[in-house]
Amino acid sequence: MKFVNEFRDAGMARRLAATLKEEVDPARHYAFMEFCGGHTHTIARYGIEDVLPPQVRMIHGPGCPVCVLPTGRIDSAIALARRREVILCTYADLMRVPGSHRSSLMQAKAEGCDIRMVYATSDVFTIARAEPSREVVFLAIGFETTTPATAVALHAARAAGLRNFSVLCNHVMTPPAMQAIIAAKGPGGPVRIDGFVGPAHVSTVIGTRPYERFAGEGGRPVVVAGFEPLDVLLAVLMLVRQLNEGRCEVENQYTRAVTRDGNRRAQQFMAATFSTRPAFEWRGLGVLPRSALALSEGWAEHDAERRFGIEYQPAPDHPACECPAVLRGAKQPRDCKLFGVACTPETPVGACMVSSEGACAAAWTYGRCRSRERAQ
């Protein structure tokens, strides 16, 4: 399998690990955040932390779109789904994320609400055409990776004259979240971050250009990396070399898919469909200015928030859940007293245990919940 098997070569992984061991400065420590939940799962699945030198510490970031959606947004979706005229469509991961009082979309579906799991926005479009007498709402989430698909669906709905199709938009943006982490936004104080392993799929859309301010003003190098184990190991080595050489740059390890300018066509679709919200609440990071998208004025007829008069109401997380701290890198999944006890994939208390990109799900699935004596 081209671009897969060659990036899982065990011999090359051992050589990269040996090179890392040789090149780290034994007198210093390195703290790198892998922003994307996909990288978190790669690190856990392939045991990458086990081959890193003890001077290198990986920190999980908030790059899981299901995880960063706050409880109040789940509550809004559940309330909308309870309306008789509504068919609510969303991705499977979101179905089991707890809202207030341990409610969820899955529970609402069991109670009789018409909630349908979809694999793509085209599925929602098909449902809207098949159910002209119902209001079909797509609960849209995700970073810049999935935003273009929502835009394409909206343009297709308008072209087809589908007046019963609307979007409950919860798309968020990567650069503001990275900026918030650097600025130590959110409760709990600052988290030491020496550099970022930049997201892969997001970067195929927005390119590497938006990260340049973090290397400049923020003083944090960024290496955009692919999702295979050798991608991640090489990205860590590139970050170590930058710090050792006193450099602070944006480098692109994932050259087989990412460019500096990204996907211009996708960017045009997004610009023609969405506007930036003045503020948006993130789980773990609090309310961040200009960090999320809403449908622009020209798309008001397809905006579920306007169509159904939805007003966002914040809601607290479970008081014992450490998902907010895990998402900003302040804690590891094993630091939560609920992990593996009250909170499991079968009975999730927090979103990080539900999502296929969540840090707690990775720790549970691949057994990497044991403590390791690592340098701080």
C-alpha cells in the first residue's frame, strides 16, 4: 500500500528512535503538543512514547472536534431533536457525548426522536430530498477538515431548491485554539509547550501559512506531520533539531499532501458560505474570540440557529470529569479519577472517552494509561 506500509517500517522506526536519542540534549527537556487527536491515537497505537528519549514529553492537545464541543451545544442539539417536525442528522461519534444530566443524542433517539447517523453530508442531502415535509437539520461539527463538505452540501441544497435543509453549525478553527494554548487561556494556568506537531488533514485545507505567526510572534516551532508512525517520529526529530539549533520555523513533514497555501478551492467555498463568530465556547479552553464559524447572512434561510430560534445556553461539565484539563494539555487521561472506573467507552462520562479521536479513548483502547516517569 503506497504511502502506508513504507511509513510503518519497523527498521526505519528503530533508526529514527536511535537518531533522536543521539540528538537530544541530555541537559534539557522538550515538551511537544500533538494538536490533532489523530496523532494522539497514532502515538498510543504504535507505542511511540515508549521509544522516545526520556527528555521528550508528548502532550495531548484539543484537536478532537467532538471533544471540544461544550455541553451546552449538545443540549441545544438534543432540544432541537425533540421537535416533532425535525430530523436531526449527525456523525456517529457525537451520538454518545453526554449533555447535561448524562443525557445524549443516543438517549433522545431511544426516546423516539428522529436522529439519524450519517457518514457524509451527501447523506443528509439525500434524506432532505426524500422527506420534503420534514425539517432536516445537519448538526455540523469539525475543524477546517470537514467545513468544506458542509459548504458544498449547502450550495447543493440551494441549487436543488431544498428549503427543508438547514445546518446547526459548530465548525471551529485550529489557529485560534493554538493561539489560546500559547497564551495560556483557560483555567489552570499555563502549560509548557516548546513546539507543536501540526495537524495533517486540517493543513491539507488551510496550508501551513496560518502557523507562521506561532513561529514568529508565539515563539513555538510547528512541524506539520502525517498520521503514520514514521511521520510522527520524524516530526519530533525535526522539532528537536529546531530547538537545538535555536530555530523557530514552520516545517512541513507531510509534503505528500500539504502545501503552504492549502486547498484554495476549499477555502473559497468556506469564505462564500461562512462568517467568523465573534466568540465561541470550547470545552477546556473557555470562550475564545473569533474561533468558530457561523453561516453568513446570505445563508440565513439554511441556518438552523435562526430558523428555530436557538439561543446558546452554557452548561457545566460533570464536576469530576477532567476532559477540559486533558484537552488543554494540563492533565493526562490517567490523572482523572473517573478514568477506567466510572468512565469507560461503554459508560462515558466525558467526551474524550467517546470520540474516536479522544485522548481518553486512545489511552483506554491501546492500554497506555500506565504512569511513566518522564522528565517535566
